[in-house]
Amino acid sequence: MSTRPWRKKSGLPSSIGLNHRSCRACYKFGVVKKILLVDDNEQDRELYKRYLSKHFGAERLAFSEASTSAEAQAQFLAHRPDCVLLDYNLPDADGLDVLAELLRLAPPESLCVVMITGGGNETLAVRALNTGALDYLVKQRFDPALLAKTVLHAIEKNEWRQYVARYHGELRTVNQQLRDSLDALTETRQEISRKNAQLVAANAELAATNAELARSNRDLDNFVYAASHDLKQPVTNLRGLFEELRRSATFHDPDEAQVLRLVDASLLDLSATITDLAAAVQAERVLGSRPDPEPVAMAEVLAEVLATLGPQVQAAHAQVHADFGALPELPYVRSSLRTILLNLLANALKYCHPERAPQVWLRTAWAAGQPVLEVQDNGLGIDLARHGAELFQLFRRFHPQAASGTGVGLFLVNRLVQAQGGRIEATSQVGQGTTFRLYLQGPA
């Protein structure tokens, strides 16, 4: 195979190629990634290893190699790589045949393959993408940065695809539980209807009780109708129906009530995930619209956030201390600043230490010509030596046993700060608390 310089093919429709986002901060993986290089040219394989190691760090990559289709399948089964760089021209098969064999060895939604071709054949590129490749590259102009970016985004897309598939599976499970619950609820409603008819006929003095049962029946009828005609209604609507059902209906069989609680808990987890992801998407849209900063009074924004978190603050007996004297007002996107404070304070309350009431300190100041917001708590703390590299990654949780969560809050805060050219520093001691120091804007 030729070792001519390569580049990614340009000029294809956007629906064919992947849209690569600029993500310099993502060039370090949180965990070691396994890369399988399938190419019959040893020099090309060494070239790929050298430049991927240069971009990501050799200690964060584990390479395996193959020069034939048979070796590729054996190495794939042995290592289960996070990404496969697959040359189209192999001595015993073409890349599309090898890709088809790999698809038989792993579920399609878990396979991450980048096809490498020796020429700019758009038909071949389309066939590769339609067969299951996540991206493709052409050996025409040497561009190591593009190789690293392509591999990075292929892995990110594959991990996101697996995450979505997993949650779709959980949603299908919840829907099946809902169907089973609806059968039990229908039987209960029918039984209540029969008892209502008997009570009305037997004793007019029980009119008040009959009216209450009739209201319960109407609630049950409305719920069964809505659920049976549209099981894919938003999870929040389902939770609302369950709350109303739990408030107004009485179940004599404890197993039925337990099923209801299990379904409600599952819906609560899904609702939290969907809500947080919606917030992340909304934040991305706000960032994409590039809103103009405006003078924002820190005390006013904090008051809004504390009003929102009032029940959590009271339940935890928390105390929030603010010192904005050095910087009472700063130019910022008001909605972004509110989201930042809301997530950091919510985390401080959620992950408080069980042996003491939460204490949160907020301070503003100028440092090196930049506005700085500092949020300090006395909660559980984070082992930064272990988790520091993944502190702001999406869906990362560090105290799952302490409270429910989705791992979106810190990711969202970091994205909002970075959008203004800022950065975040974190210090923490396990069992003592955490301090986040937010440089809200870039250097002047």
C-alpha cells in the first residue's frame, strides 16, 4: 500500500461526512483508549501511532495492529478496541468486507470504525459510511491534526450512541412496566366501579363516599385513556399523572403500590436526565446565538437562585454566605450566570456532608484583570487525584451513593464559563469540601 500523504475528503454533502467541532480541551482522554490499526503498510501504522500519541499522549492510548483481514478480526476479538483505523486496500480483502465482518463480531451501535482510502472516491466513501463506518480519510495530504480530530470525534460519537441506546433500552423497560401496571390499574378501576354501583344501590347515605369514589374513577379513567392512547407522552406528563393517581387513589394490594413506586422512581431518574440534557441543549443554543453581556448585579441573581432552591436550603438547614463587595456587578449574560450559580449551589446542597449542616460561601473579586467568582462548600469533597481529569466531563458522577444525579451540572457550568473565554480551577479535600474558582472572562 502507498504511503502517500493523506487528508480528509472535502466537497461531500454535509450529510455524508461528520461535522467536526473545535474541541482543543477534549484532546486528553479521561481513560486509556484502545486503537486498532489495520493496514498492510507498517510505515503507515507507525505514522498513525506517532501522531495520535503526540496529540493525546502515549500513556492514554493502547495500540494493537493487523495487516490482513484475518488478523484484524482476531485482534478485534482479543482487544475490543474503542476505535478501528481500517485501510481499504488489504492483501486478502477490501475494507468494506472487513467492516462487514467486524459488524458480525460486535453490535452496530458499539462499533467505531474510520475508513482510510487511497483516493478521493466519493462513491466508496458513501458506501463505507452506509455500511457502518463513522468517518473516512483519504491519503492525499499529510495532516496529523485532522487524524487526531477524526479519531476523537468518532470515539465521542460512538460513546454517545451507546449512551442513547442504553437509555432507550431503559425507556422500553419502563414502558413495559407501565403496561403491566395499567393492567393492574384497570382491574382495580373495574372493581371500584362494581363496588360503587353496589354502595349507591344499597345506601343513599353513602352519597359522599360514592362521590369520592366517582372522582377517583374519573381520575383513573382519564389516566388509563391517556396512557393507552399515547405511551410515548413526555416523561414529565407521565410523572404528573402518577402523582395525581398516588394522591387520589387507594390500593388494597401492597404489591400494586410497590409497582407504582418503582415505576415512579424510574421515571424520576429519566425525567432528571432529560431535564438536565434539555438544559445543556438550551445552553448550547444560547451560546450559539451569542447574546450580548449586560451589567448583572450579583446579589440579585443570587436572590433569584436562592428563591428557586428555597425548599432544598430549608430541608438541609443550609447557610449561604455572600461577599460581593469587591465586585458587586459585572458584565455577563444574565441567564448564563444564573445557571452557573444554580448548578453550583444545587450541587453543594445535594452532596453535603451527612454529619454537618451545609455551609456555602460565595465571593467575587478581580484577579489578573479578570472577574472571579469563588464558590466554596463544606460538603463531601472530591478526590481530584483520581477524578480531576474527568471533573467537567459529561455524565461523570463522583458520589452516586450520596444522591441521585445525571452528571450534567458541572459539564454545563464549564461550557458556559468557557464560552466567555473563562476557565475554572477546583481544589478539594475528601470529607472537608470543595472550592470552585471561576474566571468568568478571558484575560483583558
